[in-house]
Amino acid sequence: MNKILVGLLFGLLLGALDGATAAFYPETRNLMTGIMVGSSIKGMLVGLLSGWFARKVQSTKWGIAMGAALGLLFAFGVAAMQHEHYLEIMLPGFVTGAIIGFLTQRMGAAKLAEKREA
Amino acid sequence: MDVSDSVLDHLRHVAALPDLSGTRYELESEIGRGGMGVVYAARDRQLDRRVALKVLDSALAGEAQLIARLEHPAIVPIYETGELPDGRAFYAMKLVAGARLDHYLAGSPSLGERLRVIRRVGEALAFAHTRGTIHRDLKPQNVMVGEFGEVYVMDWGVAAIAGTPAFRAPEASLDQRSDIYALGALLEFMLIAPGSSAAPPALRAIAAKAMSADPAARYPVAAALLADIDRFQEGRAVEAWSEPLWHRLRRFGSHNAVLLWLLAAYAIVKFALFFLRTR
């Protein structure tokens, strides 16, 4: 499995899980479908870009940093659209991005290995 | 010992030195002595370089051809074979500047370094086995570690040799699995060498599996033993050891420490935000 696919899958999974934690807040329960879809898409975008980065740069440290930065950026975009809950959206988005960045470094075949397999 | 005894000993020693007239080599000194021959340091006058010269019984001359077929970075290359005026066979090979494995271990190399050496030895064995050759007498004295860390396995597959007791498999007829037994014994020797810290149980289990009394219970090929060492080094479970649950958890924790820290950070962030919100 290549790193972009790994990023997309883990981005989808972790994004959905992160979105699902909104269920702990009573005021968001009616908006859960939208939150989960939005959070999953955000996770997939972070995963896609982190996976692409992992193919170029093989470094766990830089993978985590890039994932965290992307997570923070996309989470800021989501929070900016709502004009509220910046901390509640950006902080978990930052850590989720770091986890996705880490996983794309650890899992999946790098570009060179993929060519060799082909 | 009186003077006449020492003179006699000297004469015996000189008489035993090989006559290299008619060859391109000039004798320097004796390096080592084994069951089937003596190794000397010599100078190749033609190429002006130092070589190791092994002088054998003529009956064992096939050893050189055998080793010459094994071209591998961890097997000492043979330069030339020949016959001395007295009929004994000899062959010239690369003179390895370094230390025998048993002497090398006295320097207390790290576990990673010791595993690197055993890996190189195992690779040489695996290669030789694919060529249908077995070593028969693998032991620390037959492994050299060069000054730049290069590893060489020496004294290959002479039929007259039946192994050294501590490294010899119990079965009467030797085959590839007997070499795997010796490789396991070598690993064990390296793990318990003076100055080394307590050997990890997974590595002890790998050595024990390789040294099983029943050849069928050993690793089938040298590469399988090396793969288990790889698993140990990558923090994965080894085939040779069914580890207890607490050990498995500890290994999982140390292998995935970064991921666990990130997940913990996520949980802390979520809990903190939740309690800040509901306070």
C-alpha cells in the first residue's frame, strides 16, 4: 500500500473519530452528520498531503511536524468558517494531524520501494 | 630444558618451515596452526603485497578449490594455489588485518555491533549453503573482524574436520543444520562474552532454537535465523520465543512509544477541552 493511500485511510478514520467526539457536547448533537463528514474530509486532506510528503521525505520527526502543521491549518479553516470554537477545533486537529503524519512515515511503501515492487 | 634441547627445538622448527623456493612468496612469520595446516604471513614479491599462506597436507588440497568457488564479501578470497617442493599443497589468500572474534569480543563491543558481526557470519554461511558447501568448524577462532569492521569467515569445509566440541552439533553426519547449530553456539558465545550486559531473552531463545539437539527443531536455513535477529532488532516478536504477555506489552510500548505519546496528547487535549467547557 502506498503512503498516500495510508494517509487517506488513516485521515478518514481519525478524522471521523475526532468528529465523533463532538457528540460529548449536547449543543452539537443535531449537527453530528455534518461535523463527521467535514472532519473526515479534513482528515483525508491532511492524510493525502502528509502521505505525499512522506514519499518525498523519510523522517518521522518531519512527518509529525508536517502533519501537525497541516492539521492546524485545515482546522483553522474549519473554525474560521464558523467564526467560533477555534480552540476546540484547532487543538485536536493539530494533534490528529501529528498522528496522521507519524503513521504515513511509519506505514506504506516509499516511492522507491513501490517502483521496485512494480 | 638444556641448550641441546633448545637447539634441537629450533632445528625442528626451521625444518618444519615450508620451502617457498620456486614460488613468488617470501615467508615472514607463522600466524596460526590448525588441525589441517599452518598459516603463515608471507610477501608476494611479484605484486609487492602481504598475503596469508596456508600450507596443507596434499590430501586436503581440495579446500582451496572449495573456497575459491565461494566469492562473498565475508569469505576470505583465494589468490592462488600451488604445490611446494616437498609435495605439500598451499594456497595464498588475503591477509586480514584485524582480530579473531574471541579477541575482538574482549573489547566489549555493543550488542548492536555483536549482532552485526553474527549477521555477516550468517550471510556467509547462507551463501555457502546455496553453493552446496558447509563450513563444518564454525567457531570464534575461525571468524576475523578487520580493522574497518569487515568480517571474514575462514577455514571452510574440510572433510577431515569434525568441528570443535562447544560448537559442534551432536549428530554424527554433518550438514547445513550442523552449521546452523554452530551459528547458534557462536551467537550464544557472543551474548555471554565477558563485558557484555545481560543477553535479552529473545536472543537467548534464538541461540537455543539454533542449538536444538534435534536438527529438525533448528532453523531450516541460516537466513531464517537472521530473519529472527532482524525481528528482534526491529522490536517485533521473534519466532523462537513465545514471550509472556507483560513482555509483549512492554515491547509494543517501546516500539510504538511515539504513537502512544501522540495518542495520550490527543486524549489529554480532549479531556482538558471537555472539562474547561463544562466547568
